[in-house]
Amino acid sequence: MTVGVILLLEDDPAIASSVSFALEREGYGVVHAMLVQDATRLLHQKPFDLAILDVGLPDGNGLDVCRALRSDSDASLARLPVVVLTARNEELDRVLGLELGADDYIAKPFSPRELVARVRALLRRAALGPRSNDNPAPTAAMFEIDEPGQRVRYAGHTLVLTRLEYRLLRALVSSPSRIHSRASLLDAAWSGSTEAGDRTVDTHIKTLRAKLREKTPHFDPIVTHRGLGYALNTEPPR
């Protein structure tokens, strides 16, 4: 039984073969593309549960595909979990991938078993089963965002938030399976202001977290990913 369908964008036949074999052995269906144009066409033709995108390709860059997904008007594409594959392991490249909306990053050479483990973790975190893309993550379902009034209800309670706290929370809730880098949160809340920095994000997340914990004392809806940023806790509260 297929437990998920994955798009693999990779131009190296040997890598594509080993990754496909490892994923298919775990029950995943794999659709392989070698070119950006083919991957883009496939993404708009059929539903996928996750995309694995290589960076260096003959006709473009997997990061461009990631950027296009995150800005797509189709919500299922905009929320699609993405793993970036690249031969480059420099911090700048890793950060760029995450800031463009990638959910995870793995550098070549890598173990196909490690990639499968990361795929499984991403799909679990995104609360995706076979073709269950439309189901919101458990924690995201606890929030009601009132865009015109810029208000948020959480676990049945209306939160008293500052303008910046509202923007931060809206960014987290809008993509519950994504790890949001501090840079992306700065852009979402402060519109890229040079007067704000990483410490500013951390301070506001701390106060936001405290307000949320007032409503659910035994459940923290925000997860800190050390060295990467913040994400919504997609595990349901106990």
C-alpha cells in the first residue's frame, strides 16, 4: 500500500535510483523528474505529499521551484513539504533554502536511509497520511485567525496581542509544518526592517509563548528548533 507520493527532482541517475529504491521500499510512491520544467509541470498535474528538490539542475535550480511553490495560489502546493538536496553544505546555502520555505535540507553525500527518515518525520509533522493533504495539523486547528480584525482565538480564547505578536503568530499558523527561520519571521512581522534582529524575534516569541501558555498551561504550541528557528507544534495536546 502506498503511504504517500513524492516528487523527486534529481538529475543524477545513480542518486535518483538509490533514493527511489529506498523510498519505495518503505511504501512511498516516487515520481522522478530530471528537469525543473518537468517537475513544475508534474506539480500542477497531480497531487504530491512531499517534494525532494536538487539544487543544481541543467535547466535551473530546485530553490526556484521551492520559491514558486511557496507563492503558488494553490494552497495545497503552497503548503507542500519540501526537502532540498544539494552538494553544497555551506551555511549560506542552507539558510537560503530554509528562508525560501524549504522544510528540511540534506547535503550530498548522504545516506538514503537518513533521507527516508527525514521524509517520514516531515510527513508525520505535517499530519499527512495517504492523500490527507487537506487536513490541518492538530495545533493549527486550535487557532482562528481573523485577518480583517487582526485578532486570534486560540483554544477557544481571544488573545490580546500586539501588532508584531499577531504577525508572528499568523506566520507560524499559516505554515504549521514549516520551520520558520528568524530571518523569515523578521520579514513577516517587521517587513525586513534593519532595526530588528534575531534577538528581537526571540524576545517576541518568548512573550507570545507566555500568552499562549496562559490558555493551555500543559501544552506549548511553539517549538524551538535550535540553530534553525521556530515552528508550530503539530503534535496534538495531551
